[in-house]
Amino acid sequence: MMRPVETLPESPTANAAVSTKPKGDLVGENHRVPSNFSPAQSHSIESVKGIPMTLRAQTSHPLDPLSATEIKVAERDSMRFIEVVLVEPEKHVVAMADAYFFPPFQPSLMPRIKGRPVLPTKLPPRLARLVVCNKMLNETSVWIVELTQVHAVTRGGHHRGKVISSKVIPDVQPPMDAVEYAECEAVVKDYHSFREAMKKRGIEDMDLVMVDAWCVGCYTEADAPSRRLAKPLIFCRTESDCPVENGYAGPVDGIYVLVDMQNMEVIEFEERKLVPLPPADPLRNYTAGETRGGVDRSDVKPPHILQTEGPSFREQWSFRVGFTPRDGLVIHSVAYVDGNRGRRSVAHRLSFIEMVVPYGDSNEPHYRKNAFDAGEDGLGKNVHSLKKGCDCLGYIKYFDAHFTNFTGGFETIENCVCLHEEDHGILWKHQDWRTGLAEVRRSRRLTVSFICTVANYEYGFYWHFYQDGKIEAEVKLTGILSLGALLPGEVRKYGTMIAPGLYAPVHQHFLVARMDMAVDCKPGEALNQVVELNVKVGEPGKDNVHNNAFYAEEKLLRSELQAMRDCNPLSARHWIVRNTRTVNRTGQPTGYKLVPGSNCLPLAGPDAKFLRRAAFLKHNLWVTPYACDEMYPGGEFPNQNPRVGEGLATWVKKNRSLEEADIEFLFSLAEIMHVQKLCSSVELLSFSSTYFEQFKFPELCFVGFLKMVSVFFNQQSLHDLIFYFCSFRTLCTVYMFGLTHIPRLEDWPVMPVEDLGFVLMPHGFFNCSPAVDVPPNTACDSDAKDSNGVVAKHVQNGFIAKL
């Protein structure tokens, strides 16, 4: 079902877009290309003018994330490294590379341009984008580093990439880092007044104390980004023999701490009231043998999932897997392989770009718990290794990820992305009741996922690709509630009492998905538009004499301000991204529709301080034209951001046109749609528009590939071909979806998974069900047995059975 994960034998990085060394037992095949172009061998090909070109096997895609070596090349001394990511190449480069890497080669995906042959003489190198913090100056900068050119050799013999641009970003604070969190905890524990306050609560062993550093947000001028600040939450473990003692069962209230994260010192401390530690809850722990009753269930049999013939990764779906410190999992170049129609594009890029968790208790310290988990911390930076057999089951393909650490070195998280197949129940079924004959098919979906831990909560992010053309985005919420302590006899209406002295404040989870759509678009095309569909009840009259009629009414979203939309379950509202030039067999435009799941909007007053930074939560759907500097809905640096409405809410005021554009959805789970437009030179995430592409490949090979394309179409100008790829525009969609969490006793001590998400569903994209050709499951043909081993009897004639 997925082509790009399979690697060429001579390449460790050809298609494993997360890891430079893919793991698992997946057996790949060499990619197929036209008979006159063989990437597996070096040979010559004649140009139109007789210029020979040497072709070599390409083993890297331009969207491959930075390797550990490249991160090392990009580092610098005396700086704090917040983020090092690949400058993603422009869309025209990705399109050319996809034509090269995704077999089979499809001439229909290439544009037809005439002209003279003008070959590029040099392809630019791969670039890295660095967010760095000068700790001495409290200054944040963005660097662009050229990785393939050695700029200097420092002590130790390490090569350094060449910094080709550097820009200081004023009045911002970059995301926090795990090293800072650890340093903050040590500083607070060592602070004399803090130790004295803990002694009053009966705690002298600082090893029992947990200090979770939380960003301060922006509530007053004192929170301005001129200082790098944190206001920690304090918890205390109970002394016990449990191997994993649940420290979040011991919130320490009444202590106020403000930490200067730049100089790593406590600058404000106040014991505002003495709240005793809650009594140890006997139901607080969740490890094996430590749960309620102290004995685990004995009737749960282990599941065994066997795929003796291997997985079906090479079925209909093709895409590339990427990973960034902020977004985490990124899906590129999503297409459906539709028989003789070949690869049909659905989206350029899919990812989750922000997550906001505001709490609904106005008391200290909960009112300031408004985490921007992607922008203030990083979803990808908080990823953890998945354990085979628990997080994923079946035939699994794992990917590693490489990150920079705070000092500029690199760290590797092994097995952080999981790709596997899942049985998903019945795909379709029908039984003819007259004959008793039944046809049934089982559904199988391809799942790509990762899980991150942000303090007390865990979030699992999943992209499911189905055999019927659906794409489902799912987020699984689990982990431990963030609790508060109560005085004896105290009651709080803004939460749920979980145990004596413990309560869980109400809160919401909002997630934002950014979808750069390209429904049925070939390279160089930007022919998408967004249509809203509402179901209307027919007016009584001659066309509705029985008063039972209803119909679907469509509305074209022509501009950004028109495309600020909210969910409406009463009218079954959904949105369709359509291709304006491609039609199905009924003459209707092909498209994909966005079907919302359960959702919500912020339950806060219009003057709530956190909404100044999160104005994008005010609507479920936003559609804007793509621009390379309009990536994150709350701006790139939401940490301590004092600027009201920065990001999406400001971009849409331009009220740009959305007709026939490259559409980008921003969807928040509370729900957002954001459509962005590419102007002239188009880029996915590139911050430098002066480069043709960011390939690691030997230059002549890709130039030779371009030359091969020119020969294939008898074109005369590769220069015109490249310009054609650069000149299209595109739309992006942002969808915000959310969950209002009123805690239950059943959420303690660890919360059972709660799901939320949305579905991208084909709407006239196919001429009939694409799942109708799924073969029967031969394993279902054997006689089914009940729990006693008795063979179930088959009814031969359904009509007789009915009688």
C-alpha cells in the first residue's frame, strides 16, 4: 500500500524518509522506470543536441530529513540550538523527484513545453534551517546553513556547514528544551526558600519532588519576551516500593516560583498559602501488580497477528514519510495509484502543526495552564521510542529520527515512527436474501504513527490510509490528569474530585492539522477550490407536497474571509476540495471532502488572555493561499508572544482569492482549515526562494533525468520546463478540532484512550467504489467454529430460512 518506504539495495536512505537506516524485515524492489532510463546503472544518454549525460543511481529523495551527519555539520559553538530542520525543497523539485522515485514512470505527470535545450549547470546543495539562541544576549536567530560546502575545520576535525544567511528575530522566545527543563528542576530544588516550604509540608527528600517547568504564556508586561521565563508546577511522590510512583497524585499548591531560564536562577518566590499535601491515594499507581486490588487480570490472552506472506504495503497508496522536531510526523506527496490512470495526487503535505490545551479553572496556578505543545515544546522533540508488540502489532516497519541537542550535537530516537497494517473490520458486505449468497470483504488500513509525551499527557498521532480511498487523521489522548490540591472541606466547581484532597480541573484539547491539498493536480497545476456543503430542508409546496424533501446546497468559498467557517452538525456541514478541470464519468468535478468528527470551540470569554495568542481557535475552518512564511497558525514563536492575533488571524485580513489555487487546509481538532497560495516560485517549507532545489544527488544524474524527460517528450527547453514547474500557485487548508475534557473518576490513575479526528473522503474522485476489487479473504472460507469447537452450520437458502 505504500511505495516510498521500500529501499534500493545500495541505499540506506532512498525512501525511508524518517531514518537514515530503516529497520525491519521489509523487502523492497528496485524502482521501475522507462526502458530508455535505468537508474540502477551508469550509462550515457544522448541529448537533443547530442550532448552526452552520465546517469547514476539516485539513492536520496530531496525530502529526506537531515541525517545525523548533516546535523553535526550544521552545528556551531557557544550557541543554544533549539531546532535544526531541512529546508524542504520547492514543490516543482519534489514533483520531479517523485516522478523519478515512484514507479512506474508516468509521462502524463510531466508538462509538455516546447523550446530550446538549456540545461542547468549546477544544482544547489541541501540546506538546513537552524533556530539558535544566544544565551548571553538573550537573542534568537534563524540561520540557513549550506551542508555540502565545508566552510571551516574546527578543533577535533569536524566539518562545518557554511552559513549563507543569518537573521535576528526581535522580541521572541524560541521553544523550551528538555535540557532547560532538567536544569530548571535542579535550580528550584536547590533554592533555600523552596526547601523550607517543602519542609513545612513534611518533605525533606528532594528526590521525591517533581518540578515541571511550564512556559509563562503572556498575561502581563512582566511576561514580555525580553526575559526567558518559566513558572513551574510542583508535585511530590509518595515514598513507596512501587517502581514507577505516580508523582502527579501529589500536587503541591500554594507555592509560586518564577525562574529566569536564561541565567537559570529563581528570581521570584512566594509561599502564598499553606496547602497540605493530599493523603496518599491507594489507587494512584498504574504499573503491573500495583493497580486496584494489587492483582492484575488473569483472563486476558495475548493476541498474535501473523502475516505469513508479508504485508501489502505495495497496494494503492504512495507517499513519503518525514519528521520534524515541531510537527513530528509529516506525510509528503500523497497519491492513490488508480489502475491505468496511475498516481493521482491527493495532497502535497499533511501534518499536525499545533496543539493548545487551555484549562478552565480561574484559580492559581491553573488559570495560566495554557500550553502550546507544538510551538512552546515541539511534538517531534517529545517523541519516544515505540516498543514492538505493545504500541503496534503485526508486521511493523520502524523509522528512527535524528535531532539536535541543546549544545548542537545530535541525538537519535530509535523506532519513533511505526508503519504497519491493521485489520479494520468489514470493508463492505451484501447478502442476497433470496439465494443466501453473500459477498463480504475485510478492510485493511495502512497506519503511520508516532507517540509523544508532554509532561503528564501522552498523545498518539495516526494517519490511516484505507482501501476505499479514505484518509483518516486520528489523535489518541491518554496519560495522567494534571491535578490540584484541595483544603479540607474545600470544593471547586471548575473540576472533578478524583480522590480525597485531589481534583482535576476541566480543560480542552485543540489540535491543528495543516493540509496542503493537491486533488488530482499534475505538476504545475493549481486547479483546486473549496466548496462548503450544507443540507437544507425543502420548502413546502408543489415540489415538496409530502414535506419530506431535503437537499445539499453548495457554496463556493471565494476568498479568505469567506472561508472562516465553523462546524454545524445540524446541517451536516462539510467541505469539498475540488479540481476545477478534471471530471468523473458523470461530468462532475473530482474531489475530496473533509468530514469533521466530534468537535468544539473554546469555552472562554472573548477577552481570555490565551486567545490573544490563539486567535486561530475562534473558527473551525480557515482557507488561505499558500505563502512560505505563513506556516504556523499562531506564528512561529508563540512562547511569551505579546502580539495579539499574530499568525492565521492576521494573514486572512488580506482577503486573498481562493479560486483555482493550491489549497492548504488548517484543521484544528477543535477545527481549522487554512488554505495558502504559492506565488511565483513555489516552496513547501523553504525559507530561501533563490534555489532551484535541495538535492543530495550527484548533479549530472538528476540533470540527466531532466534530460531524459525532455527527450521523452521531444521538448526543446528544459529551462522552460523548470520555469513551468515554478510558476504555479497552491492552496493550503487548516482544520482545528478539539475535545472538552470533563474529568471522570474512570480517568484516574491513567486515562483510557480518548479518540478524536477527522476524515478526508473521496467525493466523486473515483467512478465507482475503489474497494470493489478487493479480493475475498481466503482465511474466511474455512469453517468457523464457536468457543466449544463446534462447526457452525451454513444456511444454503436465505429465502427458505426466512420462511
